[in-house]
Amino acid sequence: GIEKTLVSRPNYDMRGLLGGTERVVNNMIRWCVQDMFLQCEGFESLPLPPAVRAVAVEALKGARLPNVLFAFLMAGHRILAAVSNRQYRLNSLDLGMVVNIIMSSASLRTGESWTPVCLSQYNDKGFAYAYISCIEGSEVIVVF
């Protein structure tokens, strides 16, 4: 695959393989430079009273589904609540990547969709599918 090609030909021009990803890559670079949370391997949470955040966390826990690695609620690029299953520890870099993909694509911020995502801290050799749903009439997005 790609890795073998790059090892054997380090000067290989990958631009053809990255077609259509410019917006996501550019947003990630801009975000890495400007966002201290990502630089510290963290994420920015939305300021909420503890009781409100607890309700959001319980709502996510109540929607527990088999084979779901994690779920979170976000508003803009900020996280309202996040939960993960016992076998997977939610990694901030994986979370940041999913948030960046959502924020880089207007189509993912409207309606609902399934999209493949690479959670490199979980398994850099495969993809998981993210279910992304926007709550109508708000900026809140649910991700499983």
C-alpha cells in the first residue's frame, strides 16, 4: 500500500491521493496552530453548569449501543459531554480528528450521516464509522 510506496520511493508525490482533503487538512493545521487544547492533547469543553453536563452524560449513557466505541455531544467545536465503552479509552487526538472532520464539512453539520473515520490512536490500520446527527433547530451535534 501507501506505506510501502513511501518507504521505497520517499519522494513520491501524494497530492493525487489526497484530492478532496484540502479543507480538512488545512483546518487541522490551522486548528493545531491556534488551539492550545489540541497542542496539549486535550479538547475544549463547552462551559456548562455541572447539573446540565450530568444530564447530557446520562442521556448518552442511556443510549448505550453495542459495538460503539464512544459517543459525544458537541456545539460548534466544543464538547458538551462524552462517554466511551469500557474497552476503549477515548483519546483526545481521535476526538479532535472527528471534531475537525465535522467542522470542515458543511454537509456533516446538517441532517444525519454515516462517515468513515480513522481513529489512529485506536487502530491506525482501519476505519470506524461515525454516525453524525444534528439536532434540528440548534448547533448541537450527536456523534456515535
